Amino acid sequence: MTRWWRRRAESDDEGTGVQPPPGPNEQEQARGPGIGRRPVGGHLTVTEVTEGRPEREIARVEISAEELHTMRARSAIDTLGADHPDALTAIRELAQVLVTIPGRGEEAIELYQHVARTRWTTLGDRHEDTLSISAELAGALHTTGQLRLAETAWRDTFGAQAETLGRDHPDALRSACGLAAVLEDLGRAPEAEPLLRDVLERRIRHLGRDHPDVLSATNTHAGSLIKCGRHAEAERALRTLVPQLDHRYGPDHEKTIAARSNLGAVLVRLDRHAEAEEQIRAVVRSTEATSGPDHESTFTARNNLAAVLHAQGRYADAVPILRAILGGRVALHGDGHPITVVTRDNLANVLIDAGHHEEAAELLDRCVRDYQRLHGPGHPRLRTAEERLAWLRSP
């Protein structure tokens, strides 16, 4: 295995395509076993102890998950040393919390790298614990936008798990989904689709067609078909899947929302805009109600609504939605994060069609610089942005 946990570089960032998300189960699997869980805080209790009397609580102070796990990790390191197994567990749990906090991903990666390096050294690169932390690190690299490094990490982890545990092992299937997710975000969906199809077929074979993991894998594969341009196949799968999920979980469950989002996306690509808008507006209502207005899933749903409005020529409706998404993603992910860059590109595209060429050129100029940083020369996104910018600036 390549020792990708030893190195990091600014040039490891990559772009993230704005597409309907995979099913929630597969998305969590793709980020690693410890990523995607909701961090839980705790409290500190001050107690008065007097001989001959029962203990009396004087005060209770609520503390965040970050504060709780930071204290645990520091205590374990001070008491046991940074390489002790219990200290490594505490450090890993702190990393799992930090990776969910905007702006703290780099710290989480450093902690994951320490745990992975120590496990590698003490247990070996094929030990199940080493591979488990490797998957979490790969997911963290993906979450922070370091896609090329994340691809290497997922390839190494998936290959080792397939070799030692077997291709049908749940951990190997999760890592296959992780690798596929990175490939899609790198704009290489045709490489991702066979991986996701294989995961789906293996899950059907072992679990049956109605198992929740199979339903989630079906949606993830359908999303990949959309990105590959195989729209008719995707629609057939989703037309069957959405009613199944609606009946099983209800319309506002995250799995139903994800599948309905994919269905809306494929209908846009099939130029059935009225049907698409109906599906996507339902997704927006559900995500706003369940996740809140500033959650990434809500931004994705609104972006898809803007896309269908753009396709119908309703630019005045699409532009304000994309402006709000861009502001929200800057606040959530940062100004230079791959998904923020793609959102800026989307806004520029609509502004061009709306006739606001000067503002679109300013946005595209920024996108070109960001794509150069994220992808390097020759990437399709960079070429497209450069061509549109040149057209806008031509006499």
C-alpha cells in the first residue's frame, strides 16, 4: 500500500461535481465508518461530598462534543502516551467530531494520520483495525476536498480489504462506494459506475431485493447512471424505487428524499421539466423541513431546483436561488472548497444566459483560477470555464 497517510499537499484538493446525492446509507459508507455520525456532547457535574451526608449536586455544565472529546484525548495522551491503544481510540473519536465541524477538517486529518501511522507500524498494513482507520481517513480527505489523495487512499484501502476480507465483506463494499464517490467528484463517472453496479449486485445476492441496504445501493447506482448519461436506465430504476421508499419510510425520510432528488435530476436531463420541477420542489420542502435551510442536502436540492428553472428559461427565478446557495456554501465549506467553486460556476452560467455578462466574467475568472489550483491544466471543467470566459471577453 502507498503510504498516503505520510504526506499532504495543497495541490491535493480537487473539484466536486454538483449532482444529486447518493442514498444516505451509501454516502455514510463512502465517508468511512466513523464519519457521518452525529457527535454527542455531555456535561460536567460539580458535587458536594460531606461525611455522613448524601452527595449533593451543586452545578452542572453542558459541554459540546468537541470539548468533551478534546478533554478525553488530552487526558489519555498525558496519562498513557500518544501511541497507547486507549489514547489512539480517544484521538480517533476526536477526529470523528472535528471532521463534522466546518473549518476543522485539516485538524481531523492530522489526527487520523497519527492513528493510521501508529496502527500501520504496530499492527501491520493489512490488520482490520488499520484498514478501518484508513477508511475513515480516506473519507475525511474526501470531505475536505482533497480528492486526488482521497482516491489513492480509497484505492489502497479497498484493495487491501478485498484481498484480506473478500469482495463481499461489508467493509470492502463500503470502500468500493467511497472510491466510486471520489471518482464521480473527479468527473470520472464511467469508472465509478461498474464499482457501484458490482456493489448493488453483491448486496442483492446476499440480502435480497427488499433489504434497506439494497434500496440505498439501487439509488446510488441510479445516480451514477445519471452522471454517465444513461438516463433511460436511471429513470426505470428510480420509477420503481421511489414508491418503494415512500411506502416504507414516508415522503420526508432521507432515503426517499435522495431517490426523489435523483428522479428529478434525470427528468431534467430528459427535458421533462414540468415533471422534474414537481419532484424537485417536493425535495426542497422535505430537506428544509428535516435538515434546515443551511444544510448541504438543502443546498443540493435548491441547486437542482435552480437547474430546472434555468432549463425552462426562468433566469430571474434561478439567479437568486444560486446566489443564496453560493453564500451558504461559502459559509459552510469555505470560499475555495470544490463544491463552492462549482456553485460559482453554475451561477455564472445562468448569468450568461440572463445577459449579465460582466458579472459572469468576474465569476468565471475566479473559477478558472480555482480550477487550475484544484485540477491542473487540461481538465474538462477548466477548459469549459476558459472557453466561456474567452467568449465573454471577445470583441
